[in-house]
Amino acid sequence: MATDRRRAILEGAARVIARRGVRGLRMEELAAEAGVSTALIYYHFKDRAGILRHTLEFISDRADRYTSDVEDAAGPSDAREELEQSLLLEFQDVPEVRENSTAWGELRASAIFEPELRGDLARATLAWIHDVADLLSCVRPTTPAPALTASAERLTGLLEGLSTRWLSGALPLTHARELVREAISVEIETLSD
Amino acid sequence: MATDRRRAILEGAARVIARRGVRGLRMEELAAEAGVSTALIYYHFKDRAGILRHTLEFISDRADRYTSDVEDAAGPSDAREELEQSLLLEFQDVPEVRENSTAWGELRASAIFEPELRGDLARATLAWIHDVADLLSCVRPTTPAPALTASAERLTGLLEGLSTRWLSGALPLTHARELVREAISVEIETLSD
DNA sequence: TGTCGCAGACTGAAAATTCAGTCAATAGTG
DNA sequence: CACTATTGACTGAATTTTCAGTCTGCGACA
């Protein structure tokens, strides 16, 4: 398959971004990481901004995949459990997860200064909020949709905030997980009104 | 006064950082923004890292100032109100606030890749969490301290997450403010158990 | 008259991007 | 089947751009 090297570049980009940040991504380092020439990067992705955009897409696809993996594996567990699992997925000390979270956070932060990234980012965020709202509706089926969405926005927003704290070493993993679990309780309890 | 231009450089730096990020700060752009030559920047602040350090200091002094301004001005309003005010401070479309939030977010994001920054950041975060926990204890005086701290950690974490979304154009200001107000309600209600 | 505050042109290094082609595979053709 | 035309993937070696930091000197004024 000819998409081999292309994919290698995207995987390499995720790794380099997780290691150095978006701003620290050097084409030469990326080329070395992916085991290709710098020119090939330009062949596949017009320019630096191009790789950034495609890497963002790549990362959010990958995250979707491992999210749904767990969903399937969970089997007949209850909805509340599934929600918790899904949100806690982000807080694991596994290279792939850490890499994804770091890169996601970086891309999100870069979007503040690079409007071209905003479109993809907004789409991915919206989809995520929607997924979480769906899970919430399984837990509290009678809640009106707007309330579910607001809850999902708060939960995902919190996740992003805590994730950055975790990655910057300000928040131990177990504590982050605990805060997320409590936040879920808090949200679910108020949804029952 | 000879500190005129020096100050102009710091103010310009705050503006440029808000526009381009810490990582996007270019000496030439800063010079233009402040209406001085690039050489003058080096004259007053040894090097790039020097301006960054001084600008961050400049910005956090400014933030302290306007935080306490509002606290004083509030007068004899109730504790709940004060908490809300204090947390919503971060979400205003005023250049100064935007500059501050941006710089804070940048700093937080950079800390992931630059461990030297972590110390100051951790201290500032802890102080913030503590302040919020104090405000919460005014609202719900009978709550045990650990529960207050956890609530404060969630609220401040959420704030950071939403702030990034706001700055990256993914979340309109009014909606952000609404989510924060709701989050406060949700947290306060569960503290009464 | 020396030194402080300052500007504009400049430099060297690092990084992004392009160029000019090679190579391997595939398709058409007599 | 032999051949050649074409194309997509790929590279090493430039070229161009970007940027932090420096050099030279000038005017004000103590």
C-alpha cells in the first residue's frame, strides 16, 4: 500500500508533537522520526500547516477508535459505568494515550493563534460533546436534550482543563481520575431534578 | 521619564503575546508594536527569555490588581455572588483580560515541555484553588475542607478548559459564562448534602 | 566630553520550502 | 512477449526565508 509512508509521517508527527509541542515540531526531526526525507513530507502534505491539520484529524480518528473499542468490550455493563470508562480513558499513563492527549492539547492551544486549525477542532469537539451527551442520556433518559448538552460541555471542558494540568505535572493521575469521577456524580445527580 | 519606553515594551509584549502567543512572539513585531527599535529591547532586557520573564511578571501583577479591585468594589453583596463574580472575571472581552488569559494558557501549555516553568505555575494554581475554596466555604460554611478543595479544583479546572475553548473561538463568551454559572450551581447544590 | 537612550542596518544560523531529478511499477501497443 | 510511455513515490542537495541577537553611530544633556 502506498499510504504506508504517509501514515508513518502522521504517526511520527503525533509522536514529535507530543515530545516537543506544535511549535517545536521541526520538519527534519519529523522526517527522521518517520524514516523519510523531508521532501516527502511536502509531497504528501503541502506545507507545515498541512501536516498540522492532518495530524489533528489523524489523532481524533485514533481517539474515536480506542473510545469505541472500550465501548464494545464493556459488554452489558450499565450506562453510568460506560460513561465513566469513556471519560477516564483520557487519564491513563499509556504512551498512546499520553501522546494523544498531549498532541490534542497542543493543537487546541495552537488554534488560539492559527485560525486554520479551528474548523477541524470545532468539529471534533462538537462530536465529542455529542457523544458524551448521548451517554448521559442513557443514564438519565428523561432529561431534555439542552440540559444534557450543557452537562456534556461542562464535563468535556473539565476534562480538557484537568488533562493539561496532568500533563504539566501539576496534578497526579489518580487525583485527576477521582475528580473526574466526582464531577460525573455531581452532574448526574443534578440531572435528575 | 526613562522608564517610558521600557513600559511601552512590556505593554506591547502583552499585546503581541495575546495575538501570537508566547511562542509566536517575534522581536521585530514587538518592536513595531511598542514603537521602538529591536535594539532597544535588547538594551532594556538582555534577551528574548528576559522579556518573556518580565512580561509574565508584568501581566500577573496586573491580574492581581484587577482581581482585588472587584473584590473591594463588590461591597456587602452575598458570598455566592462574590464567588460567581470572581470566577466570571476570566470571561470578558476586554483586552486586558484576554491578554491575561492567553498568557496564562500559553504558560500552562509551555510547562508541558519546559519543566522549569512548573514551579511557579504550581504555586499560582494552588493559590487560586485555595482562594476559590475559601469563597465556597463562605457559601457553605459547614462543608468539610477536603470537599471544598475538590469542588474548587473542579471549578478552576473547568475554567481553564473553557477558557482555552473560548480563546480558540470554539465557545462564545456568553455561553461560556452560562456554563460557568451552571457549574457553580451544580457544585454548590451537592455541597449541601 | 562622556555617557545614556536610542535607531537602522546588518549577520549567522536555523528552519522551511523547492528543485531536479531517480526508481519502480503499471499500462498500452505492435 | 519485448518495448516504451507515463505516472506516482521518493530523495539529496540546493535555495529561500525567518529570526534572534549585534554593530555602529548619533543626538541630547549633565
